[in-house]
Amino acid sequence: MKNSIYILAFCSFSLCAQYKVKIKREDNRFLFFQLSSKTDTIIKNKNDLFLIKLPDSLRSNIQIFLSNGQFIKSENDSIFQLKSIPGMKYSHTKSDSIFNTLLEGNCLPSKTITIEFNNIATQEIFMRNNFIVK
């Protein structure tokens, strides 16, 4: 009899208890923009900081190519300084929290920095932008 009362009490508490399940939703937004005034002209230490946020699901599939420039990592994990390096090509990838930079070769020296975001899996350019350096 005692056992059945304990079982009945346990079942009633189990039915009345509310379980909260929190599911962390991944932020799948890809963000790339200047932190200061949005312009196509880059002035050193004035508007050369960019926010680049890659979602976890795309990190291994995105490669950034730059002609006549390079991204330099700052203290913040998502903020990078765009540095003019005429005549050089660089590529950047971000796997986990490591920001990899590779020298891809040379190009024609110019005051225009070209940035391309490529999908490695499909070999397609999904975003391209040009910036003029002063």
C-alpha cells in the first residue's frame, strides 16, 4: 500500500513538473561592414576598421581574397583593419577562432583594394567590393 502511494505521488509530481528546454539558436548571419563612416575610400586609422562575422556553419567554406591589401586582426575577434599593400595578394580563412593569412602572390600595384568573398565548396564569388586608398 505504501509503495503504491509513493508511486502515485511520484507520477503526480512528474506530470505537474514543468521542464524547460533551452535551445541555442545559431546566428547564421554573415556580416561585413565598416565600423565608422561607410564609404568606398579608406583612410588609414580613420575608417579602416571592418567587422567580419562568419557563422559557424560557413566558417570552413568561406575564403577572403584581397588584392593590394590585407586584413590585420585586432584585439576583438571580429574586427579587422584593412591595410593597403600595393602589388600583393592575400587570402584569409577563419577556422574556429584561428584567423589564417596566406600570401597568394603579386598583382598590379594600385590604390584600389579589391575584396572577394568566395565559397570554397562551390568556387563562386558571392560578394565583391572595391575600396580606394588615400
